[in-house]
Amino acid sequence: MDIQGVVAEGFEPVRDAFVRNFEVLGDRGAAVAVYRDGRKVVDLWGGSRDADGTEPWTEDTAQIVRSATKGVAAAVPLLLHQRGLLDLDAPVGSYWPEFKAGGKEKVLVRDLLAHRAGIPALDRGLTAAEAADGVSGPRAVAAQHPFWEPGTGHGYHAQTYSWLLSELVLRVTGRTLGSVLAEDIAEPLGLDFWIGLPETEAEAGRVGRAAPVDPPESAGMLRTRPRRNVSEAYADPGSLTRRAFAAIDPLPDENAPAYRAAELPASNGIGTARALARFYGATIGVVEDGARIFSPATTGLAAREHSSGPDRVLVVNTRFGAGYMLHGPASPLLSPASFGHPGRGGSLAFADPEAGIGFGYVTNALAKSVTADPRAQALVRALRSAL
């Protein structure tokens, strides 16, 4: 495997793990990047830009990162809070009056970010066109009755997170979440990351095609079966688990230009591993040229536990801060101080304020993993060994 890029002295184990991901764990095309104390120390890429193709992955190849989008998207409401424009302890209905319907008048902004709002699914799934039109999704979640008393427990809002955050940001700023991200975060920090890919050849031509893949026989551990209760939840069409992931039904073509151009902050962010690592580095401090996103107080909000214990959707124990998944058995990150978000199928990005780490991994080979892909975990273990 021809691996391109650079690794600072001492971080060679990350390169070794990255190579092994291709040789043993079935990666097709991927990239990994790490910032430490604001300085880039790992920037690697390899394989093909399309999971089912041969054209090489290049330095600027971007890829859809599925739910790893959520962590980048969460920076927008937290930035608005940091600026005094959004109160995390205010009812969502104070910004978005229609949201009060169905017994949701006490849902707080903080509940949306921490997956405690009680609306991870919809009574009727939306088509891909409806999900992307900017109107049908917000209208559906505003009208939806909660599946549990909001604030009393948590469950992963796999798809509805898109419309909850999008409409909240629109009501507060008059701008879409994707435009705030682009203008206030991505452009100032020089990030190649979009929620709503611009329809220009310069950007669209860089994006590789993702595809589902089965692990090779050599992967071994990838064929380990999940716990029975988890398997049953995903298999049961009436379970909250299946209904949460089927809030868009049928599933969209993630490689379609219309889907890539939509703004779905739960699932369709597109970017590079380098952008993700730099983004997370800037949430915990200053990166290279003096840029940063969060104040120390806002970093504390992101990393502080807001939800923990049994997840009513994922059927395992999960932990969430204000918009970020936290380190735990279901989604191991670098350490208990870490906050970030995995993407179903493989991608992973996070920050670790204690170690000064910003980490990003993207892949076009979408495996069946949900929160703890073996390729991403191999890279995290290697990084831990290098610190």
C-alpha cells in the first residue's frame, strides 16, 4: 500500500496502524490526521478515492463522514451561546414557537444537544427529498409527540438531530446552520468541511464515492456478533432503534449530488481528515496560525457529561456532552477527557483537552459498525501509545 503524507517523530505507530487498516482490516481509501497542542503531527492518506474504484486518494480528497458531522454541527449552537445569542437553558419553544406542540414546551436547548428531547423518530419517515427541502423536517419534528418525557432520559437522535439543530439555528440567526459553519468557522480556520456541499467543480470534484463493504476474512474480530438485544433492536421494524434510523425512508443515495448539496447536520457533512483534526484542535486551544473556536468555558460545556447510561435508541450505555459523544465503552475515544463523534461505518473525530489532541479519520469503505469501528479504534490505540 502506497501511503502518502507526513508523520512527526514519535507518531510512527499511527502510520503503522494506518497501513495495517488497509492490509488487514479492509480499508479501501482513507485518511487520518492529528493535531497536538495546535500543531499538525500526523497527515496521512492512501488507497483509492472511490471505495469501488482505482483512482488514487489524493491530498485534498474529501469524503462524507455521516454522523461525525454531528460534532462539527454542534459547534454552531455552542458558538452562538458563546456570543450570547443562544441560552442553553431556555426552552426551545422560546426561539421556535411551533416546537411547543405535542407536550414539548419544556424541552430545553441543552436537551436537544444532549439527545434528551425525546423525539429520535417520526411517526412517518420522510423521503430523501423531504429530508433535504429545509421545511418538511423541521415541521415534522415540531409536530411530533415525544417518545418519552423530555429531559428524563436520553436516546440517540440519529436523523432528527438534523432538523432540530437546523431550525433552531435558523430561528436564532436567520441563517442556515451550513452557512454559519462556512462563514464563521470553516472559512476563518481554513477547513475543507461542508454541511451542504457547494455545487462547483472545485469542491464536488474532490469528493470520493463511499460504498458499503464487508470485512475481509483476515479481519477476524470484525465478524464478532453484537449482543443479542442490540441485534434484535436493529432487526425489529417497530423498535425505536429502527425507527430512529428510518426517519429518512428509504435511505438516500449518499453519493447523489442532491444529497451532498443538502444541509443535514446529523449525517451528510463532507470533509477531509485534516479539516476534522484541525477543527477539534481549535475547540480546545489555538491551532498553528492563532485560530480557535471555543473559549475555555465553551470547551468545558462540550466535554461535560449531560447524558449517561442506557441509550433508548442504541440499546447500549452512552454518554453525551452538549452536542458531543463522550468516551465510554460504546464509543472509546482517547481518554475520559475526550469529546467528539463517530460516523456510522467508520469515520471518527474528537478532541482531548488533557492531551492537547485533535483527531480525524475518514474512510470511503463503510462497514457495519455504528460507534466503534475497528479501523478507527486501531488508530486511536496507536495514538495513545505514541503520547
